[in-house]
Amino acid sequence: MQPLIALTTDFGPGSTYVAQLKGVLLSAVPQARLIDLTHSIPPHDLKAATLFLRSTAFGLPLETTHLVVVDPGVGSARRPIAVRARGINFVGPDNGVLSIATSQPQAQVVELNRPEYFSAPVSPTFHGRDLFAPAAAEIASGVPLDQMGSTISDPKPTCLPQAQKSGDAIYGETLGCDRFGNLLTNVPASWLSEGCSVKVNHESVPMFATYSEAPNDRLFALIGSDGYLEIALREASASVQLGAVEGIRIECSSNPEHTAQ
Amino acid sequence: MQPLIALTTDFGPGSTYVAQLKGVLLSAVPQARLIDLTHSIPPHDLKAATLFLRSTAFGLPLETTHLVVVDPGVGSARRPIAVRARGINFVGPDNGVLSIATSQPQAQVVELNRPEYFSAPVSPTFHGRDLFAPAAAEIASGVPLDQMGSTISDPKPTCLPQAQKSGDAIYGETLGCDRFGNLLTNVPASWLSEGCSVKVNHESVPMFATYSEAPNDRLFALIGSDGYLEIALREASASVQLGAVEGIRIECSSNPEHTAQ
Amino acid sequence: MQPLIALTTDFGPGSTYVAQLKGVLLSAVPQARLIDLTHSIPPHDLKAATLFLRSTAFGLPLETTHLVVVDPGVGSARRPIAVRARGINFVGPDNGVLSIATSQPQAQVVELNRPEYFSAPVSPTFHGRDLFAPAAAEIASGVPLDQMGSTISDPKPTCLPQAQKSGDAIYGETLGCDRFGNLLTNVPASWLSEGCSVKVNHESVPMFATYSEAPNDRLFALIGSDGYLEIALREASASVQLGAVEGIRIECSSNPEHTAQ
């Protein structure tokens, strides 16, 4: 058995903190296989981390353990938690970053409050190394969650703004952008109907199925690979063109007459 | 058996796209060992990707499977292909990025045209996840190429400019630079003779065997570790000094009299 | 047996040089597990590499082999060495970067001077690939150090400035900063007594146990997670505020009266 442990942090690629997490995990579970999911979450950016996990967390094999350390409140009263949802385990701070897991039906959530599973002494500034990584190692080794701590029923919700429906209209916004400048939104593809219209900052944009169908010089919308509406510009950056990343207003309507200019 | 799968992408280190590729590969082949070769190819930069694979692709162990996703034409008519050359497998788009493999003697090239090996539905914007990664997983698990698709004989050639010979002279150019500012060229070391002269932008530069032999303040040429001529500046950046990365003219002559100033 | 090989380089994440090291290591020891510790050491920065290894090298499991390639003197007379200390192996250049290992009690240090363990020919510009990686592969496979080369007793010492004690006072300096702008110093926590005072650039700063106890707008000191004094600014960058990274003067006194302003 070579358990998989997937790492998501804001420590920066190649930082000493990541190296220390790896040392703790491999020392505790020498046969573990570590997967660097990302260490490029901007420092303390809970939104970016939540968005990252939205599109990646449940794509790993069953029984993977996610170790998520994006923890601006380290040393404060925020709870350390572990979550099990859809056969995947998660360990991290209870600051909303694990909401993609805690919000799943039948998610099991425990507060990691049994010091026998921590490294002693716990550094007040590095729970990732002394608390979360040891707990992740235990869980990856097969220790059940209910042995790791007490069940809680009020994990912190997501910090991402949610899209809203109002009659035929959907009101959403951009949440971030990828390396190519494509803007990710909070509008689920499942809310959109065939032939719906899309406006970005009150301007209509056409919708295409692929990047290669779109003209080179005009913003367009498409369904992104993670199941949400995306705003893109072919072979250029939609984010640069719009001069923003987050909070750009998106409006969709299933009835084009209502929103045509 | 723990097959090796080596990843080369332009997705950026720590991007969600890389994480999703890893999820697909590990879900399909749980015992696979993933090697991050690079995710730092500049977006859509086929030249950089081709150059990267030139110095790295055949250094991996026999039976490694390379998954290469640098794919500006995703969703267009470019073919997805798999290649087997010198005991190494490659999966990626047929846009020239796999030319280091397709140009090998006795390379086997197939078009990946059997949808039973893809994830359904294939997202029109993310063939990496839905088409290339599933195919790489099959090939890494031992499925032979001729079962994965139809043999083709016209894979796209390299997009890198090639050096030219004319009498005693060799005309080449720089193709890129490394982190230290050393400029990589397309002049193969095997074309150079003992005592040949080298000019960069029409200026003669001395040739040294090692960085440490060179003076601190002057451009020089050397044979780079991947078997091509390199232009360097000791403990400084040749690229910064010359103000360019690609397309700097290189001229070599096996007869110094012909090119001396 | 799947030996662990941990990589620390200044090649940049995703560089061809890293990919080539991985190819050599996996070709020599196909079952090896490679751990990317960091490839983000600034080019040729021996201080940064030494500092990185200070907080990470001994956190890996026993029998791990560290391959460390930060080698501004490649091709010069600096010796290639291997070190064994506290049950961990190290391979790299003798330029001080392995001083955290060579300075351990009972460290074993050998010069790697047996060409039969190198790749032939050794590129004069890439000892990482042709000399250090092959040696690391041998050592990771179980070849004892005394078989790899001749014992030496004068490895190069650290390039990091050391803190000094003078009576009740400790004089140190900052050595670098982490991604969050926290400044790392050379003052060992073990030198500090309860209630000691700390001055940064001659200005007193308070000391707190955790980031979250500190006020938002003022520099403070704390014991960092690697056992040295750190200078921080809550949810902001101490380094940006002080306008420097290295060489900021730190003074501590176990007797506050001596240093109060």
C-alpha cells in the first residue's frame, strides 16, 4: 500500500515550508507517494485556493488524502479539521478552504483536537508541519476520521461569491483567471440553457464551443473544462483586455430577447 | 510494475490543469509514477517546447511515456498522435512539438482516433485531460500503439529553424536561453571541427571548454551539455548583454582565415 | 527498496537541467522516488542554498540521499564531494553548500574522485548530470561512501555569516526572507533567554509567540519554525517595510535594561 497524499499550499514552489511538509509526511509514511498539486496559491488567498480545489479535488483517485495549507489564521482560534467526502480525505484549517469537501452530501467533518496525533511541540507559526501534515499522514495510513477528532457540524462555508438566479436571468461574476488569461466565473454550466445570451460588464459576447471557433479579436464565452462559464479571448488574455481578474459582472439569460442590445 | 509518465506542459507550475492531468493519470493507473519534467513552457510556445524536449526526451528510462500538452490548436483539426521511438513513448498534439520523436529512424506514429480510449465527453477545450492523458495512461499500461490508432506517415515537422552548411561555413541562430542567460543555438557540436571560429552577430567570440576558463567580461562560445553550440558570458547573462533570446545570428567556420576580422 | 533522492538546485522549476537530472537518476535507479525539494534557489546563490538546507535537510527520512546542485564553480578546481551525517547522504560541490552536513559531529566526507562512478565523458559545464547525479544514484542504491572516494577532512565551511555573543548581547543579521516577507536571521533560538529584548536596525521590536498575537502595523520578532529568530509583520512583508532582505542588523540582549532606548 502506497497511499497518495496531494499537496495544496500557498508556500510557493520550492519553498522551505513545502520541503518540510514533505519531510514530515515521508518520515511518518515512508512509502507514501506525494503529489504536488500546487504551491502557487497567492499568499493567504482563500478564494484562489477554494477555486483551485473546486476543479481538482475530486479528480484524484479514491482514498487520496489532500493536505491543504492556506492558513492566514495560523495560531488563532480557527479549528484544524479533517473531512471525508466521496471517498476522498482532506486535512486543513477550517477557514472555508475545504468547503468544496464539507459541502458534499454526507461529508464527515472532525475537528483535529487530539494532541497525540500532532508533533510536539506544535510551533505556533507552522501548523502545516506540526499538526496538519502529521494528521494527514495518519489518515493516509488508514486511521479513520472519528478516531482523529470530534465530529463538528458547522464547518466554515466557502468564501467565494455565489451566482444568483432571478427569473430567466443569472447574475454571476468572475472569480479568477488561468495562465492564458481566461476568466473563470461562478456560473455553473448546468444553469445555462441552449441559446442563452451572455453579457460581460453589460456588453453582449458571443458563445462558442471551442477556442478555435472564435474570432481572434473579440471576447467570447464558453463552457470551461471544469463545468463553469468562462470568458476568453482567442490566443490572447481576456483578463488583460478587461483589466481585471475578479468581480467582473456576468449576466446570462435563457431568453435572448430580454438582454439583446 | 510502476510505469513512468513524464509531463511536459505550458500550463504553469501549480496550475489546475496540471492537477487535473495528474488526477486522470493516477485514477487510470494508480501505481503510475508521475515525473514533472516541466510546466513552465511559455503559453502556446511550440518552439520552446520543442527545444525543451530536444535535450530531455530521450534521457528518461526505456518505456517511459511522455505526455506533452502544448496545444494552441486544441479543438481545431490538428491530429492527436502517439509516437514510439527508441523505446520511449510520446502522446500529444501533431503540431511539431513531438518532432524530436517522429524524426527518429523507425519511429512509429499513430493518430489517436479511437474514441473508446478517450474520456467521454471530450471537452473541446481540454484535450489534455480528456484525450491525451487517458491515451497516455493506456500506453503506459502496456497497450501497443497500433491498437491505439491508425498509423500515419506525415507527422508535422519541427518548427525550429535548422542550421545550414555552405562550404566551410555554418549558419545558425539562437533558439532560446536558459535560466543563467546562456543562449542555446541550433548548431550541432558534431558539425564543428577543432579550432573552428565562431561569430555572434558578425563579431568573433573565443571558444572555451568550460565556463570557468572564460574571462568575466566577454561573450564566448562553448559546446553545451546537450550537444549544441552555446553562447555564454561567465557569471552573467549573454542574453541580457545581447538584448535578445531568439534569432541571434551565429556563423561558424572550420577555416579561421575565412572569418577572421 | 525504493530509495528516496531529494533534489535541491538553482536550475529553476521546470528547467531542462532538472529534467536531465531526473532522467539520469531514474535511468540508473528505476525504482527511485524523486522528491523535488526546490529548484528555486536564485542562480549561483550559495547563501540561499545553505539557508534552504539549514531548515530542510534533516527533516527527510533516514537514508534519504540529497542531490544538491548549486555550483557556480562548475569546471573549476572545486571538489565534488559526498557526505554522510545523521543517517542522511548528501552529494554536491564542495563550495560550502553542504556545510550543514559537513559540520555535523561524526560527519563522513569523501571527495568523489573515482571516474568509474561518473558518466563518460563528463561535460565540463554540467557536473550535475554527469558526475553528481550518477554518484547520488550509486549512493542511494547502497554503495558506501568510502567506496565512492577518498576521505577528506577540510570541507569548505558555510558562507553564511554567524551570529556573535558578547557578554549579554547577541549580534546577528538577517539572511533572507520567505514568501510572506518574514525575515530569517542567524540568531539561534537556543541563545535567547526568557524576556530578552530584540532590536532591528537599532529599533526595539516586541516579541510574540505567534503571528496572530501581533498588531497589524508593527514589526515584531518571533521564534521561527526552524529554530531561529525571525522578524515579521503581521499579514504584510517585514522585508518590504525594511527595504532589505539580507544584512539587516539584529541585536538581542538577555538583560532588557542594557538595550532599552
